[in-house]
Amino acid sequence: MNEFDQRIRDAVRGSLAAYEVPSHPQFVPESISLHHGQSKRWVVAVAATVCLAFVAAASTGHIAVAQLENAVTQVLRFFEIDARGRQYPLETQSLSLTEAMQTQAFRVIAPAGLPDGTALRSIQRLGSGNATTLIFAFDRGGRQFSIVETPSSSQTMPNIGYSRYSLAPSFTPPNDRGPQLHGQYFFKVQAAVWVAGSARVSLFAARALTSDEVIGVERAMSHP
Amino acid sequence: MSGNEEKLDRIAAAAMAGEAPALSSLMARSWDLAFRLAARMLGDRHAAQDVAQTACERVLRSLRFLRSAKAYSTWFYSIVTRIALRERMTLARRASIELCDRPAIVDPTDSVAINEAIDRLKSELKDVVVLFYGCDLSTDVIARSLNVPNGTVRYRLHEARKQLREMLESSIDKESVGL
């Protein structure tokens, strides 16, 4: 490598090293089984469906959901995925709200960064199928806030979605890391849980949306 | 291959052997590398974070398909590059950022000036420079990552060097005549 190339190399490497890297998502491996060729089957747990008692809300054209805490049940759908990426349903497991809050899989719908002591009070579902929007109502110290998850069009991760983190006026956010627009905080959430036998890896992350993304989400939500 | 990449490959080997802490470490390091590379290619922190997240997710899903841990860093950079290129197309459609709007070169001997000159290259040339010099990838690997022939990568590298020389020498000339 001549002197000119070396200068370019040093400059590029220096520029890469200069970036301030944001915190990485929380990777929570429990036990891993990734030996090459050991298994062609991979099981994915997708916590995306919520079984609830429905109440039709004719005025909006959406389906609203009764917010009966005792009726809330989280359903985990397990799939086998073959080498070509096709999914085969294995089984469905229903969990109570308490169980759902304790399972690793539930993390897929809880954005990172929620303050300690936050309790899930209710879950609402709007729409159906791939267009399902989930609203999770939380309580912390008597103050209410909610998270709205709207599925994206991503085919690779069915549980990627945009979350709107809306806060009651008197609520103080745990950390100011995003644009505050009309009293609401917006986060983009990516999350997934991989389960293979006893092995499980969960990944979730949240970041503030850009202004453009916020506008896009607001448009999508006002014109479902 | 640099020491960093060799270390990354060693961690990948441990992760593929089933060591949970190694997988956590691999993901953390991969996140770091992915963000830096994507940020350099795209010039947008939010977009870089999206690219890093998607790349890490893809690594978790596909690590078991990797034949040899020695190829991890190369394989990983290829993933990041492809995702970053797609992200760039999305950004360009939105026109939400100005990809090449950088100030003029002031000090051609400074690495800041070199980086500014690199940013003034066409994106296809800039990508090759960043991957070749910044990530130590071979032209063959870059060709596979960008999905173009090896000869195209070599041409772009040659063209990038030529344009960088011209830009830097031009700045020297301007400075010497007091411009």
C-alpha cells in the first residue's frame, strides 16, 4: 500500500472510529444451539396476537376491545421454519396476563426503556389480521400512558412495528431521548424472540422516530 | 484482515459452538461495527441505527447457515452493506437528507479533508472506498456485497483514487495561490 492509499485508509478508519455509537439492543441469550448442520428446524415464537373479548365500535369502523383485565390472554404462536423460510404452525399456547408479563416472549411488545414500576393495565386490539394495531395501556404510580403498536409491512419480522408512546400531561418520561410532539413520545420498536427447544434469544430495541417517520405514522393511523 | 476482524471471527466461532455469552458479545460488537459502517455510508444516524438493528436481527437468524466462523466478518459486512444500500434508496426517495452536502476542502493534508473529499464522490465510488479501506474487504468480497462484477469494483476503486487525488491536489493548488 503506497503512501496515498495509507492516508486514505487512516482517514476512513479514523472516521469510522469517530462515530458515537448508540446503545445496542438488549440481547438476552439463555442457551444457544447454533451448531452448523445440527438442526434444520428453527422455532420462532411470535407474540403478536392477543385474545380478548371484542366489542364493536361502529362509530369508528374499528373493532374495540373490552378492557377487562381478567380477560386478557396472550397467545404465543410457535412456528417451525424450514430451510426455505416457510413457516409451519406447531402449537398455540395461551397465557394469562400475569404469565405473559413473566415470559421472555412478552418483551417483544414492550419497548425498551419503560420506567421501573410500570404495570400493564389493559390491551386493546384494533383491526384484524396483518393490519392489527395493539394498544397497551400502562400505569405507573397512578399515571396512565399507552403504547400503540402498528405492524409494519416487513415480511421478515412479523412483530416489528411502530409504537406510539403517549404520555399523560403530568407524566415525566424516564429519559428524554426523542422528539416531543404534541405531548407525545414516539418510538420505533424492533423486537423478536427466537426459540429452539430450550434455547431462546430475545432482541428488542426502541428509538425515537424521526419527524418524517412520525408524520408517516400519524397519517397511517388517521387513514387506516 | 485486521486484528479486530480476527477477534470478531474468534467470537463468532465461540457463539456458533453454543456459548451464550459469546453470542451476546458477538451481537454487541456487530452492532457497533454495523452502526459505524452504515453511518459512514449513509451519513444519517437514525438510518444507521435501523441498518444496525436489521443486520443484527439477520445475523441472529442466519448464523447457523454460516459454514465457517473465519468468514464471519466478511459475511457480516456484506449483510450490512446490502441493507445500507437499500436504506439509502429509501432515503433518496424520501429526500429527507442531503447525502452529499459537505463543506469544501480546507486542509488537503488532514484526514478530515480526505473524508470530505470521499463524501463528495458519487455514492457508488464512496461505498467502495469505505469498504476497501475502512473494512479491509477484498475487491472480490465487495463485488459480492454490492452485487456487481469484480472488474466493476476495481474500476470504481481506480476512479475513486483518481478523483480523490485530483480533489486533494486541486485544493493544494488553490491554497498555494491564495484562494
